[in-house]
Amino acid sequence: MSQQSDRSCEWLEANGLGGFASGTVGGRRTRRYHALLLAATESGRLVLVNGLEAWIETADGMFPISTQAYASDVVYPAGENQLVSFESEPWPRWTFRLPCGTQIEQQLFVPHRSDSVVLSWRVLDGQKDISLVVRPLLSGRDYHSLLRENGAFRFEATVAGEHVRCQAYENVPTIDLHSNGVYLHEPVWYRNFLYTHERDRGLDDVEDLASPGVFRWKLDDQPAVWIAAALCGEPSDEINTLSATQRYRKLRDAEQRRRANFADPLDRAADAYLIRYRNRSTIIAGYPWFTDWGRDTFIALRGLCLAAGRYSDAEEILLAWSECVSDGMLPNRFPDHGGEPEFNSVDASLWYVVAVSDFLRAAQQNGYCVSVGHARQLKSAIEAILTGYASGTRFGIRADDDGLLAAGEPGVQLTWMDAKVGDWVVTPRIGKPVEVQALWLNALRIGSELSDRWAGVFERGVASFRARFWNPERDCLYDTVDVDHQHGTNDASVRPNQILAVGGLPLSLFAGEPACRIVYVVETQLWTPLGLRTLAPDDPRYAPRYQGGVVERDGAYHQGTAWPWLLGPFVEAWVRVRGATAKAKREARERFVAPLMSHLQDAGLGHVSEIVDGDPPHTSRGCPFQAWSLGELLRLQNIVLAIAEDAVQDTVSGDEGDAPTGLAE
């Protein structure tokens, strides 16, 4: 794929350990998170190498191939002016053309399961008697923070053959800079780098960076190689014994083979979110600033793992999370710096039940063997979740007499609409939120295959749901009933949460005309080409754009901002109400999937954004690389729109039939 247009598009190279490298096509760092070497350590994620200055020396002068932005909107140097092409597959590759006509290629990749980044430069054509000069820019800071010039930074560097090692501060990993060039120690501070994305978000946006020295190469027949690695212990014998050129070739060849095994770039993009961190397999919710969140993990897993046939990854992740059940709840997230997990999520545990069910069914259908012990562990987790919710657990979560699930207390955000600023919960949704009921009833249906005790609660809950959630004035579903636990009070806000009652889950709670009406309302009032709005535009609270400072952005997060991940449940519901015919699936691909595929080239290259503005032109916002957004696109492509024409999903009706959960022994 060639990126000739928008140089603000972002690329991502993840290492499978929670660390990554990222930046823009044009080379400017526009976020505090843009870095070449960002490592996930036991104490959190740290930025070690932020970027570099790179120049080409020729007989005609020095020409930059790097770009820096400084406060007061100064851009210097402007290497992007020499940029003529960019390719993102199989990894980022830039081609620069100098005024003399000489073309220089720069490549960058991050080896899998390694806290390192590999860069190389070579002359494609033109002058041969030229040199490359590279100056690394370092910080050694937490990835959420910014660095300012200080006397504590350690500029000292130890040079041993091709290795230059430095440690910014005592409590951060040593950086090993391995190259086939020549190093000159020349310490200096660079001041007032500007990060425009942070400025637009109303956050601190200026940083100083330190540089210990300069690397120089004569660009000849061999590529110039520069490998930066975080040493979180003693360096391996291989690092010490291989030359930079040998190490580069070994890493490059291994990574080429690994990436060639993916079916297509979309599957390779999915691989970025599957990580092993703190001895636990999990899913990163999004890059650059999210960690592993329970809700996001279980929604994304169905696309990133199951749709891609990565059953062993799904099994490892689900087994790891099964050990975290506490009073029926799974954590909403694990803090990046350690500490106690946070449990403020009513739906994470229910999404887990659905994910386990989908996994076991997919494994059964595709001949993947799940051991008796592992299956028992997963089913025990389901039973523990249902028991905890039925008995009552944290934050007022409990099964009510009507078979529905009540949840919530003041000051706590429990649903996926979880924006909170100080003490202000933007969308509290205390009571019985619609998608929570859809998840709860699906979980009960799944659990009823394990124990008859859940069958009665399920039947009572389905009857209550169908009787209580229909809003005849809007021809769709209420967003929440028993608001603030006041029986009979309803929230009639038109939101996308209702779509999960007819799509996105194994069990539909409405069929026929009611399901068609729900889909129609969602399509006409909430659908955008890149996601579903979180609130109908005719609502006075509707926020058309996600912009401004923290308060403004969080206030708009679920009040109109559109979310791509919701297109998964919506398209599935849209296809279901049309009988899941081949014609309906073809139309769904053209109308709903095609814009998402085009979006892969618009923001985070090869990925799907977290959110977009509710109003046109639906500008991408939030994280440019979001796990459940990409996961739902994969699920749509490989499962929802690829099922046999006559395989309509299970739907609640007079004869409920057999839920296809794969839980039976």
C-alpha cells in the first residue's frame, strides 16, 4: 500500500509484549506516545527512544530525512519535503529523493516478542559517495508523561565495539544501541518539541529530549543498520556476539517469515493486539494509550482470535481471565503500574460468558481440541459469574424478581458508556440498561446448558424484557428501565445499545416486525459510514464532534460520538432481519463494510479507529488503533457475512430451540 497523500496518517509496530513503535507517515511526532522504542516493563510502559534526527551528507550539502515540530509551530528540519513514497507492508518503508536525484530508503520494523526496534538505510540509486548522520532523541519517561530538561538525566555512554549503551535514569532499563556505524559522544538537549495532537486534546504538549551523541555511516553497498533495544536484564550472548549486520539480517529474515504466515494485512494487524504481559495472555484494548480492559478483550477476541482461527490464543486468554473472577465479576481493567484490579464493569463478565461460548462452539466446529480440564475451568468461571450476579455483588448488581439484571449506584460508571470527569458520570444509566439485559439473558441461556437452575430465570427474564423494553412512541427499545432503581421509570434516549437485543450476540431477543423496527430506527438515526452514533442527533444533548479539552471530550464520548465497533452488532442485526440471504450479505458488504475497509488507509494505517465524530465528515478521533473496532470488522467479514445462506442464528420465539453454545459435554 502506498501512502502519497496524508502524511499525518499513523503507523504502528507492536512487539507482542505490550510495547510498540509508532509515528506518522511524514515523520513528525504529533503525540507524546510516538516513539521508536517504547517498552512495557513491570513498572509500566516507558518511552526510551522517542525519535531521531537523520541527515544525508553529499557533495552538494546536507539534506534532512527526518522532521521535527517545535513550539510556535516551527518545523525544522523538514525531511518530509524529500519524502516521495511510503509503504506500510510488511513494515514501514520510506523513500526519500534528494535534490541531486539520489534516492534513500529507510525501513523500520519491531521484532516479535522483543523490546527492540530495527532501522536500516540504503541508497536505491544516485550518488554513492554519501554519508548518513543519525542522532537519537531519548527520554526514559512514563509514556503518559512529558520530559523537561533536568540535571538528573544521565548522558554517559559506554562504548564496546559496535554497541553503545546508556541509561537515562537509574530506575529505567539500559538502552543498547547496536550499529555498524561510528559513534561520536556529543551530549545535547533539544528543547520544546510540540505534539499537536496533545495540544488539540487540551493537554500538555511541549517536551525536551536528550541526545547523548551521533552515529555516522558511509552509505555503500551494505545497508546502514541501527538496532535499539531495552535491556531489562543481562544482554543475551547473541546480542554480544553477532555483528550489527548479522543481527539485522537474522531479525529481518525471521520477521519476514513470521509476517508471511498471515493470510492478509488485516490478520497481521489483529496480531498487534494479542500480547503476553506480566505472564498473562491478554488483548491490548488500543494503541497508543490503552492497556488490557476486560470488556474490550472479550468483545475483540471474537474477531481477533475466533474469526482468524487463532483458537489457542483465545483459549490462553480466556483461561487467564477465568482466574480473575471475584464475586461473579471480572476486572474492568488492570492498572498499568500494578496494584489492585478495578471491577467497575457490569458487562465485562457477561461478555466473557459469550466469548467462552463462541470459543467452545468454534473449537467444536473446526476440530480444535479443548482438554477436559480446560473446558471444566471455563465452564466453572461461567457458573461463578452467574451465581455471583444472581446472588448480588458489587455496585448493586443483582438479579431482580422479574429475571432482569439491576445494576448501578451513584458516582460509578458500570456500562461501556463509562465516561467520568471528576465526580461527574456522564451517562450513569443506573437501573436496567438494555444491552446489559441482552447480555444477561444470553449468559443465562448459555448457563442453562450447564445447570437447569438458570432455565427458569432465563424464561422469566425474556418475558419481562419483551414486555418492558418496547417503547411504542419511538418504535424501538428504551435505553434503560427502572431508572435509578425506580420501578416503572424509563429512559427513552435513542442509543445504539438496543441493537444488541437483535444482533451481535448468539441469541436475538426480538424477531419479525419488532426486530425490523429496531434496526430501522438505529439505521436511520444512528448509523454513519464509520460507526453508530451514541445518541440520536435530535436529542438536545447530542454532541456532533469529539473535540476540546478533557471535560468537553468526555462529555461528548457517548453523547453522539460514533463508534466503529458497534457496526458489528448492527450489520449482524441488519442481515438477520433480512433472512441472512446471500443478497442481504452482499448488500451489507457494499453499504456497511466497504467504508470501514476504506478507513484502513485514513488514520491508523491498516487499523480501525476507536471513535469518529457523529457529524460529517466523521473525522477520526481517539485511539487510531482500536482492538474491538478491528475485531468486529474481522468478525463481520469472516463469520457474520460468510455463514451459509440458510444458517440463520438462533432467535427467541415460541419454540426456543437449541442455543448453539458448544457447552454440552
